[in-house]
Amino acid sequence: MNRKKLVISLLTTIGVLAISGIAFAQNADAAAIAKADISKWAALAAGLGLGIAAFGGSLGQGRAAAAALDGIARNPSAADKLFTPMIIGLALIESLVIYMLIIAFFLVSK
């Protein structure tokens, strides 16, 4: 009876070892599949990042322009003092959106 248990356990062990090699085997295209999966997530990240950057940039530019126009409407003589800082602020806000566009290009090309 003891010998029968030994044979069964030996055959079970050999069977598990034979099947595990097949279960853990990878196909040759696993690297290509992983690269395609990464490119899908990178495209999603680029699209979401660019959308959020564009939304935030337009919101910031709208508020900056509204505040500057409100200041000019209250005090028309301060138009010269408000115009230059407003243009610089708008350029800096737009540069952040353009920076995100460059990052999106890098992500999509990856």
C-alpha cells in the first residue's frame, strides 16, 4: 500500500511539472502585445492630459482677460499699466498648454 502512494505521488508530481511548463510558456509576440498595450495607455494619457491642459489654460486665460478688462473698465487711465502684464500672463498660461502638447507628442510617438 505504501508503494502505491509513492507511485501516485510521483506521477502527480511529474504531471504537475509537465503541465506547468506549458502554462508558463510565453508566445513570441508577447513583447509586441506589451508594446501595443503601452501605446494604447500612452495615447489615452496624452489625450486626457492635453484636454485637461487646454481646459485649464482656457479657463485661466478667460479669467485673466476678464479681470484685466474689469480693471480697465473701472479705471480707463490704467489701461497702459494693465495691458503689458496681462499679455505676459496670457503668454505664460499658453506656454504651459504648449508644453503639454509637446509631452503628448512624446507619449504618442513612444
